[in-house]
Amino acid sequence: MSDGNTMTSTQNVGALAGIKVIDLTRVLGGPYCTQMLADHGAEVIKIEPPQGDETRTWGPPFQGDAASYYIGVNRNKRGVALDLTRPDGREVVLRLLETADILIENFKTGTLERWGMGYETVLKQRFPRLIHCRVSGFGADGPLGGYPGYDAVVQAMAGLMSLNGEPEGAPVRVGVPVVDLATGMNSAIAILLALQERQRSGHGQFAEVTLYDSAVALLHPYSANWFLSGKPPARTGNQHPNVSPYDQYRTKTKRIFVAVGNDRQFQRFCAEIGRPELVSDPRFRTNADRVINRAALREELEAGLASIDGEQLAMTLLDKGVPCGPVLDVPDVLNHPHTRHRGMVAERGAYRGTGNPVKLSRTPAGLRSTPPAFGSSTREVLAEAGYSAAEIDALFASGAALETPRKAAAE
């Protein structure tokens, strides 16, 4: 199937062709950002530490010696392995930055400065056009500055967890690592903003994106509600705090989620489930009424839904302009014909991954290469950077450059 949206193997150069990224990130937020850039044509050189990106071992499932977690966010990159605790390893990075546009890293704050590679003291002077994006947990300063950040911990500390779960239950972690993923997206936005500004000024800059800031930015509308009312928000389960009916409901078959945003949609919904009288019920006439009486409304709606096929109803309501969908499992979604039509499954040989969500008409995202094996391009990239064969051999002999993972020392 090809409709202009499908992300398949392609030789299209992409919107970011000619942009070179040195990627020192590991785990999720940073690699997700650089995969977004790579999908759209940037040359991404992924530099891993001697033991490799830890997500290579985050399985099962595995494909060869790489876990699905690693495979999911590292396509379209070239793999280099360096020991940056060694001066000669760090010198390789500095050599690569001579022809790079972007450096992105997620080391603990202060690490690059300790290695003599800080942005303000070194990189800004040596590479004035370089954009340095740092991904961290909380930033370098402030009351929480310098602490490491992990998705679930930040979900807890930034209030997301307090909003997720049933009203009578405990706070629950959002199953998808939304903070890491949002941070990756925000990092891509930051880099593109800095690239655009560089077009005008000719200068690079330092961009900082933190998990904490990204998580706080996800609090809408609960933050807006608190700013206006002063009332601390509470967990509402699947319900929307400001709109009703905006909830998950049982049907005869699959559960459905209905998101009624106005009175006309409510009228059409009630008519379709055989309960048109609910529209004139004084408890449900306006959205404000329905929010106040949401428990009673749920009881009435589920009485009407009990004999109805949920998936069929959802499609009927969509046809009538009422937002509604069946609650699907992940395999259902990834096999759904619309997922395929939108190019949200990328495939090449044995590789399968989620597609790129950003669709451009002339320069669409492409699948150019599968996730790299550890250190698979180390020699090639060093040669392109001007190292002689003897110099490359010396870097491997010293342990600064690697092609196979180094086992971690036993504790």
C-alpha cells in the first residue's frame, strides 16, 4: 500500500538531509529524539559507551543480541563505540564535532564540564555554529538541580501520577513512559528551533530539555483548573474533569470511549443508544449539569449500552460526528488497517517498528537503515573523520574505540 503517508524503505533524502548529529544519549528520551531527526534525513552518529546502551539488554524479547526496547528507538543511525572516560576517546568526539551541526547528550549534569567539554567553556568557542542539546532529569540548578531523572519517578514528582487512577484508588503510573517520550519530542523541537534561529544569526546555542519541565507541561487542563479555582484536582479515572460524558463505558461487546464535547453531540449519542429522553432530563441539559451529575448519567448511559455492540456503535457515532472509539489492545492497533494506511508500522526485512508521526508531503520520513549493531560503524566513521588506519588501530588497542561490548567489571 502506498498513499504518500506510508513509511517504508526509501532513498528519499528527507527534510534534514545535510544535518549531522552526534548522539551521546542512551535509554529513551534522547534516542527517541534522534530517531525522529534521523527518520527525516539527518545523519545521526550514535556513540555508545563501552558496555553499550543499557537498553540493549532490556528484554526479552530479543532479536539477536538486541532487546526490543533498543530496537524501537534507534533506526536510521550509525553505531560507534567510544570510551569517553579516556582523553583519546573524548578527542574523537571533538574531531567529529568539527563537521557536526548538533550534539545531544543526556549525561548527568556536570559530566561534560568535568571532561573538559563544557558548552560555555569549550564547545561554544571551538564550534560557534554547534547546537548543544542537553537532556536531563531536573536541569543543572535549582532545588532539584543535578539529580538524575527517571520517567516513573518524575511522573510521581511532577503530579502526573496523582491524576492517574480511579478516584478511590492509589495514584497509578501511566503505563507508557510519557515523560521520556515527551522529553524526546521537546528535544527535537528545541533542536529545530535552534537550527531555524541559526539561519538568521549564524550562531549555535545551548538547549536544555528536562524530564521535569516536560512532565509539568503535560499537566493541562489540571494545572489551568487549579490556577483558576484554587481547588486541588482529584483523580477521575477515565472521566474528564471539565466535560461529560467523556468517559469509558461498558457495552455488550468491547468497551468504548465517548468524548462528547457539546450538546448536539450529546443529543445524537442519546438517540443512537435509544435514550433520547436523557437530553431533556434537567440533570443533563447542559455540560455543566452533566459534569455535576456524572454518576447518574453513567448509570443511565450504561443501561442503554448494555445490549449494543460497542465497536459497531463507535463507527456509527463517528459517522454522525460524535467522537467515540472502541478500547483496543496493542496488537489490534498495530494490525489495524488505518495504522497501516498511515504508515505507522515501518518494516524492512525482519525489522518492524512504529512509524514516524510527522508527515511531510515532499520530503516524508523514511526507513533507511535498521538499528545499528554495537560499534558497527566505528572504523568507518573514524576514517571519515580523517584518522589513518594506524591511528584507528591505536584507538582500538588503547580501548578508546570498540567494536564489541566490554563486559562491566564485577562488583
